[in-house]
Amino acid sequence: MTGRGRVVDQALSSGADTPGAFGLGLHHVQLAIPPGGEDRARAFYVGVLGMTEVPKPPALAARGGLWVRADRLEVHLGVEDDFRPARKAHPGITTTDLDGLAARIADAGVEVRWDGDFPGFRRCYVSDVFGNRLEFLSPDVDG
């Protein structure tokens, strides 16, 4: 046993591959924000990205933070006392209008960093108002 757990070790040793066996999907992504950062988060995620604020359940609202949603994407922004931005780890967010979104972000004074290293996709990176890395991508229909 390697410490990963009996089920994981058995699956790895047997070569088991059961994609979709549990109907997995992504409900939300959580990113950290510093204490008192809700208004700045709201200005960026709602004001710039055009997401909609989702009311938090009362027990969770007491912890601070902010939940936002757009289409099938939900982002939970949780307060972390010893906040450090996620500069490498990031959500990969798909969009049907990458150029329009990138222009809106740039118009808000946020740097858009384009990256052509993902075959089959166009993508760019931005940092939210706290320095958390966000990736936006769409299929590359031209290449």
C-alpha cells in the first residue's frame, strides 16, 4: 500500500478506466479573496465579467465572501485570513465570445495575456483584482 488508499491503489494497478461512471460534473470553482474584499470582487466579477451575484445561504453568508454565476459557471469567492492569490492554479473558463470578453476586460484596465500554446483553442489569461489567475478559452475554429 502506498498511502493513497486501497481503492485508488487497486484501480491504478488494474489499469481500471471508468470515465463518467459516476456522472461527475463541476458545480463551482472556489477562489480565495482577502478579508473585506467583497466589494472589489463584486466590481470585477459582476461589473467587468458580467456575472450575476448568487445569494449565499445565511450560515455561509456569515463567513463573508461572494458567489457569482454566469450560464453554467459558478464561482465562489471565499475569504481567507492569510490570503495569497492563486497565480498558477486557475479555472479554465470557456466562452463563446473570447474576443469580446477580452476587449471588455482590457477596457476595464485589466491586462489580457494571450497564449497560443494550447492546440485547438484560443486562450488568454487575466488576473482578477486580487491577483488570482483566470484562463478564458474558446475552440479555435480557424486552426
